[in-house]
Amino acid sequence: MEKRWLSLYVENRVGVLARIAGLFSGKSYNLQSLTVGTTEDETVSRMTISVESDDATFEQIKKQLNRSVEVIKVMDYTNMSIRMKEIMFIKVKGCTQKDRNEVFQMAQVFKFRVKDMGEDSILIESVRTEAKNNSILKVFKKRFSSIEVVRGGSVAIDSISMQDR
């Protein structure tokens, strides 16, 4: 089993996301991540999908997506040079002044942004690769006892010159 990435151009219509997600659930394929948004053309949306699968299953997924009427184009990003980022928010709750100072120091080291702060909470935003966000989250889980995490799925585009996963 290997993590694989697909990017789809689909018709921007009601129900398309449900049908694509339904295709995965109907065949018992587990989506690791799914992100969708409109493109420069308002009639077209772009989906970035991550699945964990073997070669045969992944080929079957691509074939089924290509057969879908709403799918305009399927691109396999698994072995391509791509630019990929995901957004992650971490809210540290019940923090002291010492904790806040530590978060600000961590922000300098990990290059994330402190987006909001209250008397006993601080909110950070990290727009990094999934792996880098995983590293940041691991540190926060070890250091702070009460955190809340929200992650968006990754978005990707083929790279012009370098790979950045």
C-alpha cells in the first residue's frame, strides 16, 4: 500500500462531489484526503484526492474516474514533480504566558503564523506540506495537554521546476 495522489478537473455542478465520493465508498476505497475548489473557469472545479492503495486498485480507481461523465480530466500526481500544501489550524487551550512565549518561539522555528490569541488560548495557522504539518503537530501534542486541530486536505499543482511534497 502506497499513498497516491490524483488531481481531477470536474464539472462544477451540484452533486458532482457526492458522486465522486460515492464512487470511492461504493468500492470500499478509503479517501485519505479530498479537497475541491473552483478554477479560473467557474464551470470547472479541481479536486485533489489522496488514497492509499496498491497498484492494481489505483489503476481501477483511475479507470472508474475516467468513465464518470462529470470528470473532464484525471491526472496521476503520484510520481510527478508537484507543489503541494495543506492548511492546518492548532488551537492551544488553557495556556499560560510561558506557553504563549513557547508558541511564539516555535512559530519562528517552524515558520507558522500565530493568527489569534486570547487570555488562555492561542491559535496558529500552518500552510505547509502534510509531512511538515505532521511534524509540527507531533511537537504540539507532546508539549501541550489541550489542543484542538483542524486540517484541510492538500491541494496540488504540477511543478514548474522542483518537487515540494
